[in-house]
Amino acid sequence: MSNYPQQMDLIGSELAIRWQDGQEQFIELKHLRQECPCGYCKGEPDIIGGVETPVKHQPLTEESYRLVSINPVGRYALQLTWGDGHSAGVYSYEYLRSLNSK
Ligand SMILES: [Zn+2]
């Protein structure tokens, strides 16, 4: 089986993940939100022209960086819900591991 989070804790402004392989990762919530992988945040390919256009979105506020809930998606990802109601981001375990951490 691939690596998966065994335990997750919110510590201050960071999400601490203890992985099944024993590694611990601390990701700043701000960074986590800025790296939201959903089409809304990352820009989606245009259906007609196939041109990639970043979607304009609301400026992020304090609330945007408040992590409200973490929901497992199958056995490969986490869906994060933020204080401003944004919950479209599905973070695969692989993606989470690739994020900058301390
Ligand atoms: Zn997003």
C-alpha cells in the first residue's frame, strides 16, 4: 500500500501530518490554501478553445486560511473545507507530500 496519513493535527497555523512511514510533516495553512489544487484556484482549461485561463477569484482573507474540516476522499486524498466556505480542493496524499513543509 502507498503512504497515507496516520494522524493529523492542527497546531497553531499549521497542519501536522504523521505519515504511515513515520515521517512528520508540518504544512502552513496559508501555504496549503494557496496551493489548493481545484480548478477554481488553479485555473481550468477553457472548454471551447482549450486555452488555459486562470479563473479570477476573490482575494483571500483571514477566514480563507482557517481550516474548518478535513474529509478523507477514498484512500488517496483529503478534501479540505476552509473558513470562507471553499471546499473544492481535493488534495491527494502524493500532492500533500510534495508541498513545502518545515
Ligand atoms: Zn480551490
